[in-house]
Amino acid sequence: MQATGKSRKPLSSGRVRWWIVWTLFFSTVTNYISRQTFSVLAPLITAQYHLTHTDLAKILGAFQISYAVTWLLGGIFLDAVGTRLGLAVAVVFWSLVNILTIFASSVFAFASFRFLLGIGEGFNWPGASKTVAEWFPSQERSLAVAIFDSGSSVGGAVAALVIPLIAVAFGWRSAFVFSGLIGFVWLLMWLRVYYPLDRHPRVTPEEVSLIRAGQDVPATSAQSGAQRWLGLARNRNVWGIVLGRALTDPIWWFYVFWLPQYLSDARGFSLQRIALFAWMPFIAADIGNFTGGVISGYCVRRGLSVLRARTWVCVFSCLPMLAGIPAASVHSVYTALGLICFALWGYASWSTMGLTLPSDLFPQDVVGTVTGLSGLAAGMVSAVFTMVVGILVDRFSYAPAFLVAGLMPLFATGSLLLLVRSPNVDAPVR
């Protein structure tokens, strides 16, 4: 089944899947540098164009709405055309849009470019989740998701460090050009490394056997067309994943989009000082990605069922997210940053499990669709929350937003415990 190609040598015998997942990691890094460029520069742009927090919420919300819709439509598209072509088109699109943002000078213009950016960037996670489902056995899947998902933290940290320095040295428009150009560098890497499993020119038969033997769900769904959609709509696991994502992703977006502005508004940070500190929560989140992935994988190897391992990691991960509640009220900015770091560490561990569950519970040809459905719900709820944050900050303070962000993961975890069950067992997972 595998094309061998005499002139091609394996990148590393039996390790092609890891080359692929690290390429997805860099895709996520690139994705987050692009989207965080505006957020990091928000204090500078809002001051230059005299924007209110409500104006800023409209710009940020425009991205989230299109991003959410693309999670769904992008998942369906990727299931139809495959991730090699789908992600290549997506990265070209979002990179060009990011570069063209240099022409924006009003709320409408910034919101329009952010809306277009969300269309392109929404392909990344459904595509990455689909690739992991195709290329990894169950016991390695959570670690693979942790690797590519950790790119969001690394990309956010890089953006927080580098973008302000570029803006100070060359102007904020140059920062958008920089973050757009790196997408084309990633494109060359992707086209070199990724092919589907059944026709990859460098994969060995031994690696294919290892992957196939460790995949616990059918490779394809028995349903198609309208029947597939009706089946998904009636599936409790779909709703558990959707509600879990919808009640945790707003936490991430709150910290990702509002942290630079919060540090400027409430803590008096300059753009240079934001560059010194705003990267720290992203590193904490990066550690959280691997914490969840490694612990879950360890539990599976020790004999715990895949689903039970994922669920209990979520249970323990929701507790650190409560630390964000007092962050807005403590006097010390360093204590506040420490609490935010702890909250994002818990979020990232939870999120890794949430992104792994579709590939654990569903056939490969619907993983992109299920992931997209959860992304649609999460993005829409996040967009509403972003708008609410802007109104709250203009009228009151950041404290109510920190409170809501701290409590939401409790409801998300409850949704998983109540709804998600093994595909082979009728009783709900407890």
C-alpha cells in the first residue's frame, strides 16, 4: 500500500508520525503569532485611534465569530479534501490577510480584517486533530495533541516577546508584515513532511502496523450524508464534547485577548513592559498541555481505559482554573500574574483532553466534523463573552470577567461527566 520511491529515504525509521505532529506544532505557533499580533499591539492601536473597550471587543469578537464558523465548515471541508491541501490553502489565506491588516485605520477595517483572519485560522485545529486521528495510536494520541496544541502557548509567548519590539523599532504595521510572512515558511515545511498515511513516501510498514493496531475506533463511519449528521446530533458524546469546549474556550480567549490590555489598563504597563511579562502565562499553558497529555498517556499505558484517563485529567485540571478569580483583586501584579499562570496551566491540561476526545470516540472521517462542531460552539460562546467583557470593563472593572472565567470550567467538567460515555458501553463514564 505504501509508495516507497527509491530516491526517498525515511526521515527517521518508524518516526514519521512525530515529524508530522511537530510540523503541526509549528503551524499552531505560526497561527498564534498571527492572531496575537493585534492583541499585543492593542494598547498602542487603541491609544492611536482612540478606541473604547467596547470597540476593542467588537474587533476581537469579529475574529471569534468567523473563527467559530470555520471550525465547523473547515472540519467538513478537511474531511472532504484532506489536510494536506486544506491546511496549505488556509495558511496562505491567513498569512495574506495578516499582512493586509497594515491598511486598517478604523474599527470597521480592523474588524473586517480580523473576521477574514478567523476564516483562515479556523482550519488549524480541525486539521491537526484529524491528522492525529489518522497517524497516532490511542496510547500516543494525547501526547500528540499536547504537542501541536502547545504551539498556541509558544506562539502566544513569542508574539508577546517579539511583536512589541518590532513595533517599537519599526512601527506597528511592520509587526503585521512579519507575522504574516512566517506562514509561508511553514508552508514549505508542511508540503515536504505531510502525506496521508496510506500513501506517504517515507513511512515504513512497521510504523503503519503500529498505528493501525493501536486505533480503537473504526477508520470510517458507516453513515453518510444526512444520516451522518442526524447520528451526530443524537450522540451524547458529541454534546458532551461541545459543551465542554464551549464552557472552557472562553477562559482561554479572555486571557489571550485581554491580558495585554489588562496589564496596560489596570497595572499601568508600557508596551515594553508587556513584552517582559505577558509571555509568562503562555509558558504556563505550554507546561499544562504536556501535563495533561503525559499524565493521560501514562494512565492508559498503566491499564486505565482511554476515556476514563481523559475524563479524570479534566476533573483535576478544572481546579487550578479557579485561581483566576482573585487575580483581579490582589494588590501585587506579580501575584496576579502567578495566579493567571496557574489558571492557564489548568486550562491547557483540560483543553488537551477536550481536543483528544473526538479522535478517541469517533471514526477518522468524522473527527474533523465533530471537532468543528465543538469549535463552532466554543467560538460563538467566546465571542459573546468577549463582547460582555468589553462592556463590563467600560462600565465597571475586570473583576466580574475574572470571576466568570474562573467558574465556567466547573460546569464544563460536569458536562463531560454527565454526557460522555465509551462507544462500547451504554453506561455513562463516572
